[in-house]
Amino acid sequence: MNEDVFNMSVRKFLKKVGVTSQREIEAAIRKAVENGSLTGPAEAKVVLSVPAAGLEVTIDGTIETE
């Protein structure tokens, strides 16, 4: 395995995930706050899956608005 190619590919994927996730979360939270369906912190969950490597990890967290 070419470590440089592998590392760059992982970084590129994570950058795409980060940028897309932030955009989607911000839009959804703003909309929920504006329409009154969210008044406090929002529980969040991401499932990271790489089926070919047998990986499935769940990451839980909280998104604060105040």
C-alpha cells in the first residue's frame, strides 16, 4: 500500500465529510430553531461505515445553540 496516497485519500474524504456535515447540520438546526421545534441542545449521531474494511463506528454528541 502506498502510504502517501492512502493518507491523502483519507484526508480528502474526511474534509468532504466535515464540510458537508457542517453545512447540513447548520441548515437543519437553524430551520428547527426558527420553526420552534428545537429549543435546546440537539443530540447528534454519525455512523461511519467502511464495509470493505469491516468498520462501523457510531459517534454520539450534542450540538448546543446557546
